[in-house]
Amino acid sequence: MGARLVVQCVVAITAWMCNHSGYRSSMGFIVERCVEQKPKPKRFSLLGSSPKDERACQEGNIGEAFVLRSSWTKKYVKIGGLLDWYALQVSGRSADDAAVFTPRPLNCGGHNESYSFALKLHGKDKYLSLQPDGSVSVDKVSDDSVGNNHSLIAGFECLLPATSYDIVIYEQQIGLTVSKDLPLRVVGFKNVVHVSGRPPEAGPAEASGRVRVGDVITSVNGQDVTKWERQAVLSLINEKRPVTLRFLSIDPT
């Protein structure tokens, strides 16, 4: 099984992302490098193009073939059947059930072209495609027309592991639920209203893509709050904006 790397998988292309800021926790995926071998695929570390290529391992290449696993549910991305209109499903119980993807570089004619690509089913002429309703399906697309189809444009944003990290909150609502006991741990996320009249969306903490359930708030505006009472910490957090929160990650790997 591949080494663990948490990324934010922006398969919901530019047309979708322009209406949203940041990410939901459900959009975080683990990329596992997949090398096809006979008689069946064998998976190696994400870091490197093959077990014999130590130089590539040091460079941190994802490789030509990989599977995606939800960092939220730990299940794998697979492709649904005809009755599901071949939509993506995060329901695979093992890597062997998962769809194997390969990236197809794209020239989008913009500043994002250096990391824009299309996600192709490995060994097939089918690509992930964004539908008008915001869902993602698998469509048969000729290789010649891929570069002109903006609904195929995808990208990854990698969040590097860290033992602690800071986020700066400008909005009044943070969108976090914290524990009743100390230390003050994140136990969940809450949707917040960003614009009056629009449906609630992910709060700034969740949308940062960094905060995870279980992480501990260790300082507020540079003040160590690990020994403070819960209400005192909450009062300091709500006192003014912007507010800088430092978190201790429960799983820096």
C-alpha cells in the first residue's frame, strides 16, 4: 500500500470552484501510487516512480497511475455503473476496488496551466468530467478534444505535513465545534452563512483545508492557552478580528 499523503483533490473544476472559497473536509483525498504489474497491480510508496528508482523517490513523484482514498471516510474512489450514470463513488473498501487514474497534462492558456491536467481512467479513453449540476461523471472523450474541454480541467493542492500550523480568521464565525474538556480539541465543523440569502457553506477553518478533527488549539494571537479554562479561551478567540489560531496536529505524518 502506498505511503500516506493528504492532498486536496480539486476535481470540481474552475467553473465550480469560482462560486466557493476553500474546501470541505470531505474533499481531502489520500493519493496512493499504483504501478501495474502482472498478474495484478502492485502498489508501492507514493514517493517514487518505482521501487528501483531511488532518485525519483527522493523527488517525491506521484507517478503515472494512482488511486484516491478519502481522508474523511478512508474509502476508495470507484466508478459507478450504468444505473449510477458512471458517477464517482467513494465506496471502495480496498485499493483493489478503486478506479486507477492517470493524469493527462493540459495547456489551458492561463497562469494555472503548469499544474492543470485531466484525470483519465488508466488504460481507457474515459475522463472525469464536471456536469452542469456540479456532479462528476466519467465520459468518453477523444484525446484530440481533451485540450478544448474545460469541464475536464483538474488539479491537486498538496498540504505538507506539519506538527503545528497557524490560520488567520477574518470572519466572525469560524465554523468549529470544540471539546468541552481541556485541551481544546476540534470535534467537528459547522456550516456558516458567508453571504446573506445564500445557503450555509464551510466555515473558514474547514475551508482552509488544514484543520482536522482532533487537532488541538494551543495559542490564540500568540498567547499560550493550553492551561487556560475553556471559557477564557473562547472569549479570547471571539474578542477581535482577525484572530490567529495555532493548532497542534494529531497526525503530522
